[in-house]
Amino acid sequence: MTRLPRISDLAGDTEGWGFFLCTYKELRPIRSGELLLFTLQDATGQISAKLFDDIERFKDEFEAGEFVRVEARTTTFQGQQQLAVTHIRRVNPPQDRLQGFREEDCVLSAPRSIDEMWAELTTHVESVRDPHIRVLLNRVLADHQAQLREWPAAQQIHHAYRGGLLEHVVKMADVGRHLAGAYEANEDLVLAGVILHDIGKLQELTYEPGDATYSRDGNLVGHIGLGLVMVREMINGISGFPDDLRAHVEHLVMSHHGRREHGSPVEPKTIEAFILAAVDELDAKLNQVRRAVSEDPGADEFTVWHRRLGRVLFKGFPRP
Amino acid sequence: MTRLPRISDLAGDTEGWGFFLCTYKELRPIRSGELLLFTLQDATGQISAKLFDDIERFKDEFEAGEFVRVEARTTTFQGQQQLAVTHIRRVNPPQDRLQGFREEDCVLSAPRSIDEMWAELTTHVESVRDPHIRVLLNRVLADHQAQLREWPAAQQIHHAYRGGLLEHVVKMADVGRHLAGAYEANEDLVLAGVILHDIGKLQELTYEPGDATYSRDGNLVGHIGLGLVMVREMINGISGFPDDLRAHVEHLVMSHHGRREHGSPVEPKTIEAFILAAVDELDAKLNQVRRAVSEDPGADEFTVWHRRLGRVLFKGFPRP
Amino acid sequence: MTRLPRISDLAGDTEGWGFFLCTYKELRPIRSGELLLFTLQDATGQISAKLFDDIERFKDEFEAGEFVRVEARTTTFQGQQQLAVTHIRRVNPPQDRLQGFREEDCVLSAPRSIDEMWAELTTHVESVRDPHIRVLLNRVLADHQAQLREWPAAQQIHHAYRGGLLEHVVKMADVGRHLAGAYEANEDLVLAGVILHDIGKLQELTYEPGDATYSRDGNLVGHIGLGLVMVREMINGISGFPDDLRAHVEHLVMSHHGRREHGSPVEPKTIEAFILAAVDELDAKLNQVRRAVSEDPGADEFTVWHRRLGRVLFKGFPRP
Amino acid sequence: MTRLPRISDLAGDTEGWGFFLCTYKELRPIRSGELLLFTLQDATGQISAKLFDDIERFKDEFEAGEFVRVEARTTTFQGQQQLAVTHIRRVNPPQDRLQGFREEDCVLSAPRSIDEMWAELTTHVESVRDPHIRVLLNRVLADHQAQLREWPAAQQIHHAYRGGLLEHVVKMADVGRHLAGAYEANEDLVLAGVILHDIGKLQELTYEPGDATYSRDGNLVGHIGLGLVMVREMINGISGFPDDLRAHVEHLVMSHHGRREHGSPVEPKTIEAFILAAVDELDAKLNQVRRAVSEDPGADEFTVWHRRLGRVLFKGFPRP
Amino acid sequence: MTRLPRISDLAGDTEGWGFFLCTYKELRPIRSGELLLFTLQDATGQISAKLFDDIERFKDEFEAGEFVRVEARTTTFQGQQQLAVTHIRRVNPPQDRLQGFREEDCVLSAPRSIDEMWAELTTHVESVRDPHIRVLLNRVLADHQAQLREWPAAQQIHHAYRGGLLEHVVKMADVGRHLAGAYEANEDLVLAGVILHDIGKLQELTYEPGDATYSRDGNLVGHIGLGLVMVREMINGISGFPDDLRAHVEHLVMSHHGRREHGSPVEPKTIEAFILAAVDELDAKLNQVRRAVSEDPGADEFTVWHRRLGRVLFKGFPRP
Amino acid sequence: MTRLPRISDLAGDTEGWGFFLCTYKELRPIRSGELLLFTLQDATGQISAKLFDDIERFKDEFEAGEFVRVEARTTTFQGQQQLAVTHIRRVNPPQDRLQGFREEDCVLSAPRSIDEMWAELTTHVESVRDPHIRVLLNRVLADHQAQLREWPAAQQIHHAYRGGLLEHVVKMADVGRHLAGAYEANEDLVLAGVILHDIGKLQELTYEPGDATYSRDGNLVGHIGLGLVMVREMINGISGFPDDLRAHVEHLVMSHHGRREHGSPVEPKTIEAFILAAVDELDAKLNQVRRAVSEDPGADEFTVWHRRLGRVLFKGFPRP
């Protein structure tokens, strides 16, 4: 039996074994006994799986949240690819590492390497000319490095995978700085907004590999308020930080959703805030578009209906 | 010449002198020279005024923001009462106090006495049973007494006068605690929400007698965010304050506008938060309704069209 | 075999027998034959049930709308508790009463006793000082007592159970009168609004124990119009009822949804109407919140997503 | 001095005398004395007027609400035609009738003759085949003839002139019956809906020639509710009127605004109700369009911006 | 075995054979093997079908998009009628025609005969008096006859069947011309708008019997834009077509959805455009209403909830 | 008498002469005669002006739409700067050119040089790699050069001045291409969208120096539809233009307003279309923001309320 390819590369009629993270598990009673339904992921995608036989033997061999070793073949159910599993057990790290098991390969992740994106981010910060903003951003990167490297940007919707927040921030930094230049905005401020606008997500979400959930503070206070408090506390710790600069940085955090009905209690009132909100919205949308296009199973020029975007998407045009 | 009655008591054809606060002043050029347009207020209301003659003599006798002594008679312009002024000069406190001048009589104010409302508020706080909330609320009252007694609740719209915030809070405390009882909600938490929900307004607005304006932080961060930071800092200073209680109190601040399109980044998720948002909205609306009814000049059963509420209001029914 | 506890008290792995109302029944064909799906309720809640074996024997033993005796054990399907039924038959009242069967125990009901709530309501009416309103309200209670005691306040959404309308009205009377006092509104009028605002529901809905449906008039005219006609007819029968008072009472009925997009053809134009609309909306929402919190099966601090309210709800805080 | 043409025919530089209704009068104080501002109307339109000289002599010669005799010449102010008045006095009927004064010529009116429109309406009613509907409609016409002939359809917006309601109903009857035929709807019901849908306006508005205002019931209950009560009472007086027919007729009244946000508490649920709502909305809009086009003063192909419709309108195409 | 009745006439417990179009086919794996799910249609309606036995034998006997011969009996699943199929195979035209197979009987179609509707349409066009519009419309009918006779008016929602566009246009022509007469609009222009407003649908949709899908241009450009281009090209080919008439015709195409949020980049600015948009919306809605009423399976006076219209519909009243 | 500075440089109390374009002129009758009100513009801004004396002499010396020579001093009316004019006459080009009169100095214009922006645009087009797009864009620039250099981007709102469309396109080209790179979009397509999205404005607006008005086609068809027709015709003239590329380019035109309620009949369905709509909206908003900030007369940190944006704007932060 050969090793299964990455989930994003799974083809029509494949059989083999592989390591995955199990993110959902249900023992569903059916008339003639029981059925195991579960969801598997690796760095490149997610797939539904079913196990029909020997339920008694396998049902305690793994739980949701664990890494597993699986034997399966691909099948199709209602137009969606699935795995028909015949064997499954939790990973035994010492032994399975010899077969090539690595945690990070089994967790849905940003397509780019985290180290590479982190290097890009630090380069951005090094270019900051305003001394107070530079101190502030260096402190953010130093204090929150571990989380900033791993966190998703959201629980679902967009960049909802390991390193997603970093991917989101790095892309916004590139684009935001160009826009700042084009519109004679303060580039340092735009970069500060990019790096800090979602900083409250580090408290809004709790993240275990493959599983982001809302924290109590996330549900009750929300990432905009949590981010404001974090930024205020960091700036309080920097002596001589000008008060109008503080207010402007906080404005970027508070207004970054662009409109009140999107959850920003104040709306953009500066060039920098308008740029930040536009870049944030565009990056979130394009992440969904690209994902919908790349995951669409059909052979048509258009994807199936995308419920959140409320439309189909065109796949037909060759990219450069 | 007799003393003019309070603005709210001004009748059709009155002449006399009085002390007021001037809140607006404009020297308008007209074909045959110039005209002085200004606005006067006392504790009970506001009125437009005009001065046609001896402009040269009077135009430097006062500025907007100053208390003034005025000689005038009432007149009517486009259905609104006005003052036709013949003499005006800034108040000379030592001398004018002998004639009965008192600052607080000349500033638009809540109808109830501030001391009385403050006593009511402290009584509410004394009844709190949760020790942490009691410490928190006592600290709020101690730290912000001066402002909490004077501040308006808004720049325009509702409770936009001296003591307006206190009037708003005291009425909400009465109503909110009753609702907490009726719905088995936590009465202490509701009271905390009532007292803290608009605490950010102390930083959102700057208030000089008769003149509330948005501060830089008010425009850029907004009172919901400012209030959150203030609450977080006060709670950080209280040792042993339970974390779930902190999160709930902050939730009340963040969600008190009830809906995202009204500026709350998170929406009510607890009985207490639903009560607070409902009481806040109702008190703000009823303040506008009562004001519109009492200030309506006409003799009809209905007021003129109220632009903000989008309707006329019924004046016809005898109150109990 | 022991008796099953109340539905709201059903625990993980219970077996026993009990009396219920069956509110839904479906014979679903499956590949290997048929399956009986049905819904059971008692005073405290509702539960889905399935029967797999001996379909031929049981399928004519009961119909939707009948009281049944059931033998079953609890099970879980997709995270929801269910009953796996092994025996079912319609109740035989003479015989089953000996086992403790009582109709009212098997119909989903308000948590408080109907007699107690009714007494509270009559006490409210006795306190009315305006003679015309008192006559009117006494007539309402006399003419519609049977329905007012039993009716739900809605088909689904809120207070959708036996006695729900009474529960809604009694709570609103308590709260509404306090608000009337706080805002110097006419307490008698607010009480009239509370008792009459949903009176059209007696014609809008037809109610059989456990089953509220829209009547023809309910669908075509709606409870606001039906209520207006009922009120007009009752007032026409009271000689000397002042016309402005009639118009105000009718205004309360017409405007009680608060906004046109919520179905009120006229919007509140008096203090009393603003209070009524606010109290109605708050009571309806809090009924949903409390229900969602108490019925939520999970162990988390937050409920699952509440589709109608569009949010999760916080369960974490100890009530007083 | 010659007689002035009808208001709709007034040209650039005309002088003369005429009879009008004065609908507004204001004595505005200006620096050098006073100015009389007033509004005049005749059957064809409305015009602003000013009087600068001999204010003392003329100011008590007339009041708003009176018919007046005027000497004036046309002038232009901010692109709008006006009358510069030199003499004005109230009409002296016995004497002025000799000069051709007739009340109905001085009140803004529907363009078609009221007698002609009334004849058309009775012809429609005679064609009704359903005996109950025929009795009902005959009763409406008999009981309310005087008002139905005179009333405007609204205070402003559309058909806001003498005979406007009749014009609206007659046009809707023609169009509605054709649509009923086209869609195999019940023609009698559609006609009933057309005649009854705005019947509540007879109580919602009080109408004096040239002056429609909202009544107390109009403001507090609204024409949809008032119409429902009127219809119910009339049907109660017709023995044997089928109950489902009654419900359907009432549904037409309640749903005729088509959507809840337009003030209908229930939305159309029958073919007849959909037709009625569509015809009502279209007739109201086309009345505004035609009026805007015919009153537009400019020479361009397009009218000035129409605030209520939110657009300019095309005048350029020759009508058949 | 007898022949099955038309789908719209299928009764509770019928067995027989028939010809249909298969529009959907799925081989669904279940625990004990596989199940064939498919959808069948004839001229009068659509029905779900299942085949449980001899899957291996039947699964290659037909594909979606083919005409089939079926043996089945009616059954009920979750309140909906279905066909339980026992034999199925693709149609063999030469042989099956002898049994009465005709393509057009098996494709969901407008209820009226296409020839009859087409004759009606040409009669309308012959009545046009404006020579340029007559040339234009004759050209449309000549150039697009084949498509205009067959095309549906939409993929789903309304008139979504063979001949649906023609049915929509013919009904709108009747109604639109009457309205043009009633409102002194240009009848020729209204007819031009009726015939051309959806002409872009011929490119927006591709239509195979029983299967309408969006084309690439349909998704990317949309029928309003496509229609504009088609109209411009046709008019360019007619020498002497007046430019203001061209602009007005194009305006009818661009504005026929009535409002920007419904997809019209410009809103109606002429009487003719208002009429066209109203007639289009009403005809689309009434087609849905009539369909919902006629397809509703229940015995109640009201249909089940109509998701798109957001209401139930009244079936209770006898049509004339 | 010295020459007046540019309008944007006018200070408090200046007197002098200058050349301007008069864009509005009104002879307003006042009690004591007449007053001349008019509006003047130069390349840098717009200003209101009044003339009180010698009306008879000056009123025929100029008309709206003419270049004028003015003698005046600055004054302030209701907080806005104005010109009090003492002499005015139309420009006599041969003679006034000697004093430095140049048409382009007197027409409100984009801040950058048109030649410079045009050079930038042609450089963008030269970089296109796709041969068909390159041909298309070269043709656009060749065919419409004169208009593309002069046209404003809108009648009001944003870039509403000479060269405004070019300024808008050039800035969008810079930003759009960067975004295309960042998101691996097709850079050539994005540039095509940038250059063509508003091409319909060349027909939607008619532009005379200082005066943009909607054409008949602009009002009736709109720039999205007009642009589509123009693009289709140009592409039809390019042999071998691939059909999917044509559809994509047309999609960019049709969807560039981003949402249906903003007037796009189809919404973005490709990465390129999302980028184009985002860049268009951001550039239009930032043009308004920058203008509001630079034109705001006050000394506060914040501008006055911006009605269209619905907020004040922050001016307080030093730009880089």
C-alpha cells in the first residue's frame, strides 16, 4: 500500500495510507448498527471520511483533536470527494515519526512558509522611520511572536488555518505600504494599523492545531475592544509616545472594519484609516475567492454557488 | 424695566433684562451694514436673538462663551420666539452678583437638582451586594464625581445639558434595577452597566458650561472604546476582581448600543446586557419625546414634525 | 420499569415509561422497511423520538394530536437528546388516570401556575383609577377569560406554549407599570395597552393543546387589525367612553410593534406607546434568551448559535 | 387691467387681477418694516406671492383659508415663478360672483370633472356580479358620496387636491379590472379592494377646500386601521355576507401597501391582493411623475431633481 | 399496466408506465449497496424518483438529459409525492413513438400552446403605429423566432420552463398596452419595452429541453447588458431610427428591474419605463403565486410557507 | 491694485483683480433693488461672489459660462470666504492675454499637469504583454485622447474638474497594477479595467470648461451601459480578439461598482474584478477626503461635518 498524496492532490480513485489530524468524530446510530463519521485535515485541506466496518474495533482507537494514521480509498458522495476508511488509529509519535509523521504536515496551514512570512514582516518593521512606531511594533513582534506565527485570522470565513493571521498581515503590509505611497499617507502609520488591527484576535480566539474557538473575552468583548486595550497598554509602556499618535493608532484599530454595521464603533476619519479598512476587506475577500476557485471540484468555467459571497466565481481565465 | 422670566416661561410680548450665557455669535454683513445674530441660554432653555442698532457699540461688548446681561423684548420670526435685543454686555461678576447673577442659572441644565440626583445615585451604589462591584462603583463615583455631576449625556440629541448624564444614569438605575428584579437578572451587574456604560463620555466630550464638543479621542476612538479602557484600568487596580465578572462588566459597556449598526461591536449576549441596552435606548428616546412635547410652540394636539424621530407626537392627553 | 422524569430533567442514559402529547408523526420509508418518527411533549419541554421495530404493530396505535403512553430510553443523535421508543399507544384516560395521567402535565406550558398569574392580572386591573379604562379591562377579562388563561403568545418564537400569553401579559404589566411611574406616564393607559396589545391573537391563532396554528383571519387580517376591531367593539359598548381616550387606546394596539418594518402601521407617538413597544420587545427577547440558555445541551460557557437572535448566549454567570 | 390666466398658464411677464384661495399667510418682519408672504391656489396649481408696499393697509384684508381678489404681476425668484402683489382683499361673494368668482375654480382640483369621474365609478359598481360585494359597494357609495367626491388622496405626495381620491380610485378601477381579467382573478374583489383600500382616508384626513390635515385618528390609528373598522361595520350590517369573503375584502385593505415597511401589517397573500398593491403603487407614482413633468419650469429635456423619487425625469418624448 | 397520467394529475396510489425527461441522476452509495435517485419531468410538472432494486441492471440504462420510459408507482416521502421506479430505460424514438412518445410532452412547458401565444405576439406587433418601432420589432421576431418560442424566462424562480419567456412577454404585452392607454403613455414604446426587456436572456441562458443554465456571458455581463448591446446593434441596422427614440428604447431595457438594488443601473425616468418595470415585477410574482397555489399538496386553505415570497398564500377563494 | 492670488491661496483681507470663469449668475430682486450673485472658479478652486452697487451697469457685462475680469476684496459670510466684487466684465482675449489671461488657469483642474499624467498612462499601456489587450488600449487612447485628457470623472462628488478622469485613471493604474502583482492577478486585465471602467462617462457627461452635465444618454442609459457598448464595438473591430477575454473585459466594466445597490448589474466574479471595484471605490473616497481636508476653513483638528461621507475628518496629523 502506498502513501496517500496531500489532500489537495487527491485524485479520483486512489488508495493508500497517511497521517492526518482528526477534527470531528461522530458515532452515528443507523438501523443496522453504527457508522463512524469524521473529518481529517492536513496542511493542504480538509476531507470528510466514513468507516462502515468493524466499528467496535476502531471506535476507541482515536478521538477528535488527535493525529491519526489512516488507510483508505477515495470515493464520491453527492459530488464531493470523501475517504472510505478501512483502518484508523491514533498516531504513536516515536514510532510514526520514523514513517515521516510531522505535526505541522497534518494541520491546515497557510500556503507559504511561516519562517519566510515572518522574515518579511520583520523587514517591514525595520523600515519604519517614526521612532515611536518602531518601538511599538518591535515590542508587538517580540511579545507575541509565538502566537503571531501560528494564529489563524478567523475561526471560519477567511485565512482560517495555521499561520493565516501572519499571511493576512504580511500581504496587507505589502499592499498597504504601496497605497500609502500612492496617496501620500503616513506609511509608518499604515503599517502599524496593518500589524495591530487584528491583534485582539490573539485573545478573541483560542487556537489548538486545527481548532480555533472563541474565548470568553472573544464573545463578550470582541477583538476590536481587546485590541484597543492591548495597544493602550503597550503604548503606556513606551515613554514619550505622543498622544496624537496614540489616538491615531487606536483609531486604526477601532475603525478597521470600515463601517458600523460591520462592527466598527467609529468609522475611518483619516486617509490611513480608509486605506487600512479597504485593504483588510479586499484581502479577506480575495482569500475566499481564491480558496473557492481552487477547491471547486467541478469542470465548469464557474464554481458552484458561494453562499457567503452570494455568487458563482469565474475560473475560466488563465492566470499570468 | 423688569427682569425677564426664565426662557421656558417667556410669553408673547414681554420686555425686560436678564442674565444669560451666549453660546453663539455672528456678525452678519447685510446690504445696509451689519446685524448681530446670537444665541442665549439659561437653565431652562435656549433662544435666538438679534440686534439691529448700534452694532459698532455692542459688537465687542461680548463673545460667544461668555455670560451676558441683556435688555430685550420678545418677538416672533417664522413661528419661533426670538429676542430683539437693544442692549448687551458681558457680565461683570462682582457687580452683577448683587443683581442676582449666578452661573448655574444661565447654563442649560437638567430639570432636577444635581445634589438630589447624586444622593440617589450613591444610595443605589450602597445597595450593591457583590463586594467587587461595590468597590468598583465606589471608585468610579469617587474618581469622577466632579465630571459625573456636570457632564451632559450627549452633544445634541438627548440629555444634552448640564447634569444630563447624571439624570440619564439615575433614571436608568431606577428602571434597570426593577427590570433586573422582574427578570431574575443580577441587579448588581445591571447597576454596574448603568453607571459604566457611558463612562467613556467623560473623555469623548469636553464640556464647558453650555458647550459640549467632541474631543480628539472622542472622534477617533469613541466612548465605547474609551469606556472599555477606563473600566479595564479601574478593575486592574482592584485586587481579586474575578475574571468572569470583569468580562461581563466589559461586555455591558461594549454591547450597550444593542446592535452593530448602532455602534456596538458586540451584541448583547446576557439577560443583563439585553436589559441595559433596552433601558438606555428607551430613556434616550423618552427624553427626546418629552422635550419635543414641552418645547412645541403650537396649540394643536400634535407637535410639529420631529425630524430625528421621524413623526409628530401626541400632546393631547392629560397626564396623571 | 420506572417512570421517566420530566423532559427538562431527562438525563444521559435513562429508561422508563411516561405520558406525553404526540405533536408530530411520520412513517418514513427506508430501504429495509419503515421507521416511525414522532415528537413528544410534556409541560416542561419537547423531544424527538424514533421507533425502529414492530412498526406494523405500533403504527396505528396513535396519531399526532393524541396523548400517548410510551416506553423508551434516552439516546443521542447529532448532539441532541432523543427517545428510542420500544412501546407506544394512545392514552386510555379512565385507566391511565389511575397511573397519574393528567392532560395539563403533557402539554408544554408556562413555568408559572396559571391560577397564580391570573390572580396577579386581576389585581393589576383592580388598581386602575380611570373609570372607563377599568370598565374596559374588566370586560376584557370577563369576556375572554377562558382563552386568556390558555392561549400561547405566538405560534413559535416566544411564549409559544399553554399560558404563554398570560405569562407575557402579567410580566409586561409589572414592568410596564413601573416604567409608567418612572416616566410620569399614565399608568392606567400603559396597563390597558399591555392587556389589549395582543388581544387580536385570540383570533389570529387557533389553539389546541400543544398545537397553535394561524386562523384564516390570522393570516389575512393579522392580530393588530383583529385587535383593533375587538377593542373598537368593546369600547362602543361602554357608554360615555371619551373619544380621545379611545383613540389613545387604539393607538397602543396599532403601534405596539414599534416600527413599520415590524408590522405596526403607525409608530409610537406618545410616552405610553413608546413604553409599551419597548416592554413588549424586551419581554419577547428575554423569553427567547432564557429558553435558549436553559435548553442548551452543552457544557460550554456559551450556548450554540441561536439562529433567530443571530448570536451565541453567555451561560457562565451565576444568577443571584 | 385684464384678468390673469389660470396659474398653470401663467407666462413670463403678465399683469392683471384674479380670484384665488389663500392657503398660507405670514407677516415677516424685515429690517425696514414688514413683508407679506402668502400662497395662492386655483384649480390648476399653486404659486407663492409677496407684497412689499402698504403692508399696514392690506395685512388685515385677508387671512389664510379665505378666497381673495388679487392684483399682481408675475416675477421670478430663484428660478421659480412668483406673484408680486399690489392689491389684495378677501372675496365679497355676492358682488364678486358678478365678476365670475366661483369657489371651485379657486381650489386645487383633479384635472377631470368630478361628475364625470363619479359616473364612471357607479358604472363600475353596477357591473359587479357577486351580490354581496355589490350591496357592500353600493352602500359605500351611498353613505360616503359627499366625501368620496371631494376628498384628496393624500395630504401631500400624490393626488393631493380636491377630487384626488376619486381620480385615484377611478383610474385604479379601470386598470385593476383589466389586470383581474388578464390574471383570471376575481374582478369583483379587485374592484372592492380598489374602492375600499383608502376608505379610511375619509377619517384619516380632515379636508377643507385647499387644506388637508391629519385628524387625531389619522395620526394615532392610521387609514389602514380606520378603513378596516369601517369595512367591518358595513359588512356586519349586510346579512348573509360570507365570512371568507369578508376576510378576503379585509385582507385587501390591510395588505394594500404591499410590504410591511410601507405600513401594511400583513402582506398580499392572494392574486387579488398582489394586483391591488401593484396598481395602487403605480398609480401613486405616475401621478407624481406626470405632475413633476408638467410643473417643471425649465426648457431642458429633463426635469430638475425630484427629491421624493430620487431622480430627474425625461420630458423629451412626444406623447401619442 | 396502464399509462401514468400527467405529473400534475398524479394521484395518491397510482401505478403504470410513462415517458419523461430525466433532468438529474445520482448513484448514491448506502451501507447495503447503492440507490438511484433521479428527477423526471413532463410538460406539466416535475417529480423526484427512486430506484432501490437491480441497480446494476438499470444504472447505465439512462443518463440525466435523456428521455426515458419508466415503470413506477406513486409514494409519499416527507409529505411530498414521489415515484418508486421499478424499470427505467432511455427512449428508443422510432419504436416508442408508436406508443405515443413526443419530445414536447416530456419537457416542462408553459400551460398555453406556443403557436397560439406566438400568433398573439405578432398581432401585437402588427398594431404598432410608429414606423421605426415596427421595423425594429419585426426584425426581433424574425431574427430570434426559434429562441423566442422555446426559451424559459429564467433558470428558476418564474416562468422557468419551455415557452416561459414567450408566455411572460405575451401577458405583459396585453397588460402593458392597457396601462399605456390608461396613462396616456406611448403604447408602441411600452410594447417595444415588453418585447425587448428580456431579449438579453437569449444570450444569458443556454437552454436545452428541461435544462436552462447561465452562459459565460450570462454570468459575466448579465441579460441587461447583453440586451442593450443586441438592441443597439439592431437599431444601428435600421437607417433613420431617431436618436431620442433609440435612447428611450435602451432606457426601457436598462431600467426594467425598477431599482438599482434589483440590478438596474438606471431607474425609470419616463411613464413608459415605470409601467414596464411594474408590469414585469407583477407578472413574475403572479406566476410564482399561481404556481405555488396550484402545486401545493395540502388540503388547507393556505399553502405551505413560500420561502422566496416569505409568506403563505391563500387558496381558499373560488375563482370566477 | 495688485493681482489676486489663486483661489486656494486667498487669505483673510485681500483686495485686487483677477481672471476667472463665471459658472453661475443670478440677478436676485431684493426690496431695495437687485443684487448680483455669482460663482467664480480658477484652476485651484471655487468661490461665491456678490455685487451690490451699480447693478445696472454690470449686469449685462457678463454671463454664466464666460471668462471674466473681476475687481474685488475677500469677505466672510456665515463662516465661508466670499468675494465682494466692485467691477466685473467679460474677458477680451486679445487684450487680456497681455495681462496674463490663459483659459486653462481659470478652469477648476486636477492638481497634476495633464501632459505628465498622460505620459504616465501611455507608459502603463506600453507595458501590456497580452497582444489583444494592448491593441484595444492603444485604440482607446488614440480614439478618445482629447476627451480622456479633459474630462472630469463625475459631475460632482469626486474628481469633478478638468482632467479629473485622467487623474482617477492614472492613480488607479498605479495602485491596480500593484494589487494585481500582489494577488497574482492578470495585470493586463486589471489595467484594461482601469482604463475602460469609466469610458462610458465620455458619453454620460457633456463637458464644457467648468460645466459638466448629464447627457440624454447619460440619464437614460448610464455610463455602465454606454461603456459596455463602446467596448463591444471597439473589440468587434479587432480581429482575433478571444471571446473569453472579451467577456472578462466586459465583466470588468459591468461590475466595477462592486454591488448591485451601487449600480452594477453583475457583481465581481473574478480576482481582477474584485481588485478593480476596490481600487475604484477607494480612489473616489480618498479624493473626497483629501479635498475636504484641504478645503476646510477652520483651525480645528477636525473638519466640519462632511454630509456625503457622514462624518468629520481628522486633519491633525503631520503627513510624511
